Amino acid sequence: FPDKPLHLLKIFSTDIPPMRFSPAPIFTIILILFLPFIHACTPAKVNMLSDPAGTDGEILVEYRKGPCFGTCPVSVTTVYENRMVGFDGQRYTHRTGYFFRALNGREWKAVRRLVERADWWGYPERFDSDIADLPTYTLTVYLDGRSRTITGKEGFPDVLQQLMAELDLIGKEGQWDGGILE
């Protein structure tokens, strides 16, 4: 007889294949059980830029002003077909947060005229510059079921410069509602 009891020899015997444990089934069960709770804890973010004041308007033109190495204003001005305008002041602007208002007749006619005068599909997509510190400006127009984005730092055609100047003026003037901070 061996020195050790038989039941201990059987446990330590090499004839028994080792048990294999995979954490995948347990991880899957935990994920299925807790995923709804994780999702419920995430705050919902309403995209006010696509629907100012609940108007459900289609965008005509969007004007983005990007940052520079200094104190350049960073903002997004969005004009909708329903004559609403949204202003999202992000940094170094006269107002910070999301604001909206209706365009008056003069503003609407000026924006519409400049949008229609521009040769959107004839311009290059980028107007580059060798000056690294300049902010990037982005204009996106939505016409006849199509959209076109033009980005650059300087050298825009005159009609696009006039449109950007008009959108800058609209962003600074008028009685704005909102001020929703993200």
C-alpha cells in the first residue's frame, strides 16, 4: 500500500485532465445585466444647433470659426430655412452658450442673396495658408438637396468673405434668446 490515502492520490494524479475556466460567459452575463443601468446613467444631450427652440428647421448655411493660438473667437452660426439663426459661442465671443433668434427681413435677404450668388460647386474645397496662427473658417451650404463645405484660413472669394462678414454681424446684433450652456 502507498503511504498516502487513495483519495488524495486520485486528486493529485496526472491522469485527470485539468479543468479549463473561461471568463467569457460570466463577463457576458454581467454585461447583459448591467448595460441598461450604465446607459441610463448617461446624460442625454440635446443638439440645439440642429433644432433651435424646437423649430425643426432645415439648415441653409453654417459658419464655423475655429481657434487660433491667441484669443480668436470660436463659434458656430447656423442660418435655417425658417429664418431662424442659432449662435453657439464657445470661446472669446461676446456671448458664451447657445442662443437663437429670428432673422429680420434685411438680414434674411442679405444671407439668401449671398448664398445664391456664390459658386459653391465651382470653388475649391480648401483655401490654405502658410500662416499657421490663423483660425480656420468653415462654410457649409445646403441647397437643392446637396451640401458643400468650404474650409480655409484666408483667400476666400469676395462673395464668401461678404457672407462671413454678414454672418459675423448677425451673430453680434439683435435680441437673442437662450444662453444654454453645454
